[in-house]
Amino acid sequence: MPHIALVTAAVARASDEDLAPLQDALLALDAEVSIVDWDDASVDWSRFDAAVLRSCWDYTERIVEFLIWAERVGRLTRLLNPFEVVRWNTDKHYLSELAEAGVAIVPSRFVEPGDDAARVLQSFLDNHVDAAEIVVKPAIGAGSRDTQRHDRARIDTALTHMQRLLDGKRSVLLQPYLDRVDVVGESALIHFDGVFSHAIRKGPLLRPGEGPTSELFAPEQIEGRDADAGERALARRILDALPFAASLAYARIDLIRSSEGQPLLLELELTEPSLFFAHASGAAARFARCLLERCRSSAAG
């Protein structure tokens, strides 16, 4: 039976609620399972039939090191998702590519190191006059770290936040804060092998007046829910628009609602997302079967 590595980070092991259920589901199918840290230099990755990225949640602070590691591991074993997906998905500039492909996204504007941050911010505000608040986040980031909600009347604090990121050579993403999220929250639609598995609702993460979290991720309020037809249709369009030929082992599509109630893509999680097995009966087993099938098809090929 295949030997599968579930890849995490030392700082994330205790926080990854998906790790134990997935390990148990794989063991129940007679797979061999090892839980390993991505940056453990003693690991021989070639001994695994697959390395599944689960909770490498410290990668945003070490992005170059992480991508070098992922490319190397992708040559030694079957990395899921593959390196080309990881490289593309770890930088939120992918939103611009999906928007050009016709995907409905939360309006987004990128600011690059060296840009005139004040000028770009004012232009963004001028183009979104109905937005009482805006969100400033790094283009490479996860778990709401370094992400903050700003009142448009306090442009000085938003600009300070932007400039801190830019001075650290990090690209910045500006988005209007869509306040329907305070009422209906976010939705996350999880797919395995391109097939819808389950959905959850997240309560609003960004509180007015609160600074960015200093933890690996901001505290989340999660509950299972059904995805409606409009959300499923948008998720399908997003998956069909991806610049990769093969279906992905896993994908989490995070959506929020516009002021008119239209679902919009907030973020696309193809690298190391929480999959919320606890909120969907049988989800861990479905994912385990997907992983084993990929290992078997690879061996047969």
C-alpha cells in the first residue's frame, strides 16, 4: 500500500484539526502514513509515494525557502498539489488572472514595492466611493496575518499599514470591505479531485478597530452548511478557469457576497487549506480515497 506523508510545520501541528482525521482515514484504508514537517532536513522525501501539503502555515514568512523546497520535493515524489499549482497559488496576484478569465472576484487592486502608495490608495478609494471600509492585506499571506480592516475616514492608518508591508518588499492587495460578510459570513466550498465534497460557513474574521492577528491564523467560527446553486456554479467556473490541465487533489474556494447578494471569489486555497473534516460526515474518508487513487494511478502509469 502507498506510503503517504502528511506535511505540516512544527508550529502548526497542534492547530491542524484535519491532521488526525485524515491520518485515521488513510490508516483505515491500509495506507502507511507519516506526519512530517516540511523543513525537516532529515526527511528522505523519495521514500514516500505522495507528499500531501496539509499545514505548512509558516511558509508566508519563508516563501522563497518554501518554494525551493516544494520544487525539490516535487521531483522526488508526488507533491499534492503539484509545485506549479503551489507557486501560482501562494501569491494572490492569481486573482487578476482569474478576473481576466471572467471569474467574479472581490474587486482587487495590487500595490507593488516602489509604487506611490498614497496615490494608489487614493485612486482605489476614488474608484470605490461606496466602500465605507477597505481591507489591506499582503499578496503573499495566509490566515489573516498582516490583514486589517480600515475605515476610509482613517486613510492615514491604512497608508501606514500598506507602507509597512511595502517597505518589507511585500506586494499589497487592496479590496473594499463588503459588509454583507458581517451578516452572512464567508462560505468555503471544498472539492476533491474536482468534485464538490462539502461546504462550511465562517463568521466574519476582521473586526473593526482590531489590528492584524499575531498568531498563525485568526480565530474562526465554523459551521457546516449547504452550498447553493449560485455558489456551486461559481466554484465550477473557477475550477474550469485554472491554468492547469489536470484536476487538483483538493481545492477550497472561499466566497463572500456583494452588496447585491452575488457570490464573489475572495480567495482560492490550493496549497495548504483547512478542509474542515469535522463539519462534514465522511469528508476525511472521501479525501483519503482520492489520495490513494492518485497514488495507484501514478504507480500504474
